[in-house]
Amino acid sequence: MPSHGISKDEVKRRAEIRAHKAEVRRLDAVRALEANQAERDAEQAKTMRLRALRLAKEADAAKAEAKKPEPVKKARKPRAARSA
């Protein structure tokens, strides 16, 4: 790369600055990915917890429904006996 009158030290300094900026961007990207993953993990854990609560509630409701005695229907009188 032609230096166009720039000293070797200046070229080296600029290259180091570019490398440092690239490293900072890379680290920011890694942090952002980690934060995103943490959010997804938290959301998945919350979803699993809520699903377990819902399933437990549905199971309790089913048990309660099974324990209820069936309503006893009164025997109806035959039609001929009712009209008399």
C-alpha cells in the first residue's frame, strides 16, 4: 500500500487503530449475541414454567370434575299416568 508521504510509524499507528476498532466491534457483537441468548433462555424458562402451571391446573380441574357425583335424574312417570 503506498504511503503517500506518511511515515512508517503513522501507518503502523493507523493500522493499530483499525485493528482496535475491529476488536471492539467484535466484542460488542459477542456481547449482543450473549444478551440475546440470555433473553431467549429466560423467555423459554418462563414459557416452560407457565405451561407446567397450566397443565397442573388442568389436571386439578379434571380430578375435581371426576370426583363430582353425577346428578341423579328423577324418574319420569309414564305419559299416560301423568295426564290422569
